[in-house]
Amino acid sequence: MKNLYNEADKNEILNRLENLKVDAVRQWGKMNIVQMLAHLNVSLETPLGKNFPKRVFIGRLIGKLVKKRFINDQPMPKNSPTDKMYVITDISMEDFEKEKQRAKELITLFYNNGREKCSQHPHSFFGKLTPDEWGILQWKHFDHHLRQFGA
């Protein structure tokens, strides 16, 4: 499985980000390209220990069971629901380059920090994750949204 802790997988995502253009056409979903980048950034801040979202009720009930459907080689399903904490609407299209650069910096920090510095804070839906589960989910999350915009 692809994992942001694997150098080749990290570099693949960084290259795809580099090729992302502000005028890329959304293939599905509601977020515009800048909202998507900000969403990815705040999501990656969780395993970096920069934010600490509360567990959502439905996640407490079924998150552990559903986690197995996400920790695999299959792409994330289109139009999956998003935790409200990770929906960023107060952002301008002029912030594209800033958010793109921030994404590259956060990915590099995640990789450089290594598994040892991965947060123990639970995922808001899935609950407790190992560092490798965080690495897999983050790779899949970036892949999902980059595919959403054709990158």
C-alpha cells in the first residue's frame, strides 16, 4: 500500500501537487481547488499534532469497523462525507499558491518527522491509528483530491 512515509510515494504526491493548476476542473464534489488544498492541509495537521479534532459520534459507533474498508489499495470513494472541522470555506482563490506550497511543506514535514513523531491523537472518525495507518490514509486522501482535480 502507498504510504506518505515511503519516499517514492511521498515524491509521487509532491510531483502531482507541483503539476496542479489553479484552473483545474473539478471532477466531483463541492470544494473548489483552494478549499481542497486548505482541507488537505488542515487534515495533515492532525497526525502532525497541530490540531486535535473531537471524535464524531458515528465514528465512535462504526469507525473501527469501517477503517478496514479504507486501509487498503482501493481509492477512496468519491463524494465521501467530510468532518465539518475539515471544511474550509473562508479562503480566496488568490491563496492557491500559498496553500499549494503549504501542502508540500506539510508533506515533507510529515515524512521527515517519521513514524516516531506521529501524533497519538485519534482520527475524528476512525479512532486510534498506527503511524503507518496515518501514512496510508494521508497518501490516499491526497491521491483522492488530486484525482478530483485531474492531477
